[in-house]
Amino acid sequence: MHSTATLTLALRNVGVYTANAQSVVGEFFLADISVPRGVYVRMGLGVPNLFAEAGLVRLFMW
């Protein structure tokens, strides 16, 4: 089965970057769910401001 689009929340899902995912993911979007930046800092994640321009970001299309 091939999806038209796949949506992940807050951070990108690394599983969609695998060779097996290419045949099922379609367009890949990342959506903002308003996680405070301090949460990422406390987790030791260096996350750029991905949602500076929009609450939905198109990352790629297979």
C-alpha cells in the first residue's frame, strides 16, 4: 500500500528514511504540536526552529 502523505508530530520520524519506507510514505510532513523549546534542551536535543515560518513543514517526497 502506498500513502499519498505521511504526517509525524513534533520531530521527524527516522523510520521513514529507510529503504523499506520509500514504497509507502509518499509526501512526508512534520507538524508543530507546540512542544516548548525547553523540553528539547532538557532532553539534550539540538533541534532547530523548524516551525519558524509555518506549523506544517514538507520534508520530502519519495
